[in-house]
Amino acid sequence: MPPNNGTMQIKSWQSSNQKENISQACKLEKEKRKEVMGKGVKHYFKNGKEHKGATHKDAKGRVMSGKTHTDSSKFLVHMKDLSDKAKKVARA
């Protein structure tokens, strides 16, 4: 015997509710990433030289040099992500 209409409505509601929860979780995760690479935090090239110019984010949310993407855009990182050698350059 097929399920009654009420059961199907509950399953449909549960499915849409799950999708909404997943969507909200994704938005929260994006916000967390924004906090990690926030404004006011110094950014460095991988060699330890501080970047003082404009920045933009790539499609994956990684911070890069330049206001917009060009062939010369480079990835930027925080001090904690630099190698020991690059940290010495940054602190000099």
C-alpha cells in the first residue's frame, strides 16, 4: 500500500530542512575562513617579504596580491604559515 500524503509531506519537509541546515553550515564555514585571513593582519609573500598593497581572494578563498587577479598575482600568508627561514626575513 503506498504511503499517505501526510507521510510524503513530512519526508519532503525533512529533506528541505536538511538542505537548509547544510547551506547554513557552509555559510558559517565561509565566515570562519574570512576571520582567519582578516583585515588588519599582516600578509607576507612566501619568501618572508611583507605585502603592503591591495589584496583579493581566489576562487578557493585564498588571499592573493593585487586588487584584482592578474598573471603576476601571488599567494599571501600570515607570519605563522611562513617557513623558519622566511620568518627571519620577515622579522628583519
